[in-house]
Amino acid sequence: MNTRTETDFTPVDQDLYAKAFQLLDPDPTPEPTAPAASAAPVPVPRPTAPPVRLTGPVEETLTDALAFLDTHGWARHALVHPEGARCSIGALRAAAGARNAAYCDAGNLLLDEARRQHGKKWETIPSWNDSHTGTQVRSVWEAAIRRAHHMNI
């Protein structure tokens, strides 16, 4: 079936739009031309940064407590010595600021490390702290901080 439709449309002058735009903007700014594309893209070297690792609250509490011991001194048989030194549990309390989850977890990790290094008989941090030398206590602190770091806690 061939159907032909006759229309009475007036043909449009193709230059009509160009003439109208020239009347609106008689001195058009030419559009910038894009630079010629190179044959192959040049790779841009990207610096590789090590992955960012955040310090967990337990590691932070242990680290701050050991720094407190380094600054104020370590004590035996007293939570706080009159001159400001503290035992291990006193340093934990000072570092945590409150008996929060980080304080509890840091204490548990410290006691666990003390048991690893000095035997399972230790029931509390104060009893372990009072029965060992400063070097032995520091060794446990440092190992507990490393464990918290590796556990990302």
C-alpha cells in the first residue's frame, strides 16, 4: 500500500537561525578548540601511601597508662604514692579517665599478659604488680600494647 500525504507546509529557510543568532550576538566569541589528542595516554604516577591504621581504644589506654608511669613513676603497694607515682591499676585508671569498656578490656589484656609471662597464679593486677620488679612490669605493659595493636583493639 502506497499512501502519499500532501502537506501545505512552508519550507524553512536554513539560514534563518544563523541570521537570528547573528542579530542577537553580532560579535560571537569563538568557542575554544580542544587540543589535539596525543597518540597514547601518558600514565601519571600515583604515590602509594601506606594504609592508614587507627589506634584502638584499648591500645590507646594502655599506651597512655604506660606514658603516665614513665612520667610520674611506678609504685608498689599503693594505688597512688604520695609523690605521684602509681601502680599499674592506678595508671590504667588515670589513662582511661573512667571505668569504661576500654579500661576494663585494657585491664583484662594486661592481666592476661602478666599471666603469660609470670604464671597463671595471678588473680589481680595489684597482686601481680606488687610482686614484680619495674623491669618485669614494664615488659608486660609493652607486650600488652603490642597485642592490642595486632588485635586492632
